Amino acid sequence: MNDQPSRRQRLVLIGNGMAGMRFIEDILARAPDRYAITVFGAEPHGNYDRIQLSPLLAGEKDFAAILLHGQDFYAKNGITLHAGERIVAIDRQMQEVVSETGRRQPYDILVLATGALPIMLPIPGAALPGVLTFRTVADVEAMQRAAERGGSAVVVGGGLLGLEAAYGLKRRGMKVTVLHLMPHLMERQLDPVAGAMLRQDLVARGIDVITNAQTEEISGTNHATHVVLADGREIPADLVVMAIGIRPNVELARISGLAVNRGIEIDDRLQTSDGAIYAIGECTEYRGQTFGLVAPLYDMAANLAERLSSPSSVYFETKETATRLKVTGIDMFSAGDIYGDEDTEILMFRDAARGIYKRLVMRDAKLVGTLLYGEVRDGPAYLDLMKRHCDIVSARDSLMFAPQKAIDCAAYEAFQ
């Protein structure tokens, strides 16, 4: 690939987000002089912590507080950054990327970290002014401007992102209603009991919640005014925020002829169907799985950095991950299979007065799912048991309140 051994290899990263820049950090730590690095980012600034968009919206932090890599980082490490310059084509034969300005940048190794795009409901009125998504700093700024005018906001989607948007807009002084299609909130992370507790806590904080709500239309002439539900109800809306999920951003890979399914298809080496091109992060699909949590994205970044910095036989594999959620001051922890099936045993504890709920799912004497609401201090201990596939037969009776007693797998190997 590189016929000039004395020349540093040209490494080009498309995507200036959290996964891509964690990869750059890891490369610099392992092999700081190996690559001449060029980064292209669609947004016109350095890399920031997307997880912190919620406190940014709520006014609890400013942009400087969530910026991970300012211009000085790129300059200090000899990285060429083209911020606000989108890549529109990959010339795989010439091994060059082409930007919207016509810039052609050669590469020896190309890494795609194009992230994900917010999903918009394909309904009448979705393109009206006043209808926004919640994905970027620009989205947050638009939501803040809308909140300055006051009025009512409707958030479509009762997942984590939607609830964070609702919290931020409520903090900004708007009247907020959350619409959720499913019978209870955050159905992927919470069961009906925890979902009902969350709804009650949100209502107590002044956020209206409507479940089983099918959004049919956004009405208005020159601006959104109402959200219309399938049952005919009309909810006033000076601002509508779509927060129904994300999809891998694969268009560049698709038009470049790379193998794409839901995401950009990658193998155990994080390679695409082109051996000179790798992909990491939310844009990818690995063995049929796509990703949204930060932990597996950072695992990809570290794995690829190790592979590209030295001869390595390390292959990527998915790990058990947990979602630690904090919405409007409510603590939740969810990991693994929280629902179970006919082959699982479920332990539950609820203290309604204290707002505490715990649900543990076991299969074949091993913990396979954990859901904690209101009290989450034991979450890491439960996750450790799940990751290590510990046999918990002898610790079953104390598992709900003392999971640390089951941490030492070796103590229970006799029961396996």
C-alpha cells in the first residue's frame, strides 16, 4: 500500500465525533509518529461530548465545558482538521476522499466514523419550521432560541434522548408534553413497573406524558402549531422535537460501493469490504448488530488503534454493556435481558414509599439481566457478575441486597 517506507502513512478519518477522536487519541498514545493524520468533520468546530448535550440544553453547562478537543489539540499533535467540510465521495481506486469544496485528500488508511442520523417520522408537517431533532450543538442552539419565546413544546419519543430533551426544555421554561408510541416509557431499558414509576416521577416534575400515542400529523401553515394524534387529539406545540431514534449514517459508504446493510458492514478486524478502509462507531454493523452506547464505540476505537499501531492478533468482539441513566435526577440502571422468558427466574423488590425497584433475571444459575430504579449503587457489581458469567446458586438468597458476596466466581465454581 505504501511504497515509501520513510514516509509516514496517510491516515484519514471521516467523522470528528466521539468514536473517531477516541481512536485518534489511542493512536497517538500507541504510535505518535507513525501516521500523518487528517480529520474531516461535518460540524464547524472541534470534537465535543455528545452525551452532554442535555445539560447544554438545560443551561447547566456551556459549550466550552463539553468540548473534548479544541483547535489547540489538533495543532499540538500535528493533525490537519477540516471542520465544517463534509466528504461527498471516496475514490477507492485512487485512494482519495473528495470533500464538498472539491478538496481531494489521499489516504493509505481510511477510517469511517460517520456516526448516526436522527430518524424523522414521515408524516405531514414534519418539514415545518419549528420541528427539530436533538443530535447536534446546532440542534440545541435552535431549541434554546425557541425556548426563549416560551410556549409549548412537544417531544415525540419517550426514550432516553426524548426525556432528556423534555427535561432541558422544561428547565428553559416551556410547557412540555412527551408523546410515546409504546405502552410505557423507555421500553428497551425498563419493564412496565419501572416505566410507570418513571412516568409518575416525570409528571411530578411538571412534564406531561402520553403513552400509546401515535403521532399522525404536525399542523401549521408557516410554523408548527399542533401535533395531531391518531385518536384525534391535538396537542399545542410551538416547538416539536423528534426523538424517536437514530440510524447509522451509511450514505457515503453506500455510494462508494462498500458493503452496507443497516450499517456499514465490518469484520472482526473492523475492516469494511475494502481492505484499506475501516469503520467504527454508530455507523457500523458487526455480525448483524448496530451500536448506540458509548462503551462499545470506545472498545472499537481502542481495538482499531491497537491493530493499526503494531502487529496485532486482537480481534473485536462485543461485550456486555449497561445503560446508566439519569433523567431529571432519577437514577436508573439497565443491563442485559431485563424481561426474561419461560427459562428464566426473576427476582423482584419494590419499596414504593422510597421509589426503589429492583429486577434481577437469572438463567441456568447465572445473572443475565439487571434493572435498578431509584437506587443504583449495586449496578457495577451486578454487571460484573453478568460479564463473568458467575454461577450464583449459593448467593441467590442474598443477591438482591448484597451482590458483592457473589463477585468471586472462584468461590462458586463447585456449583457450575
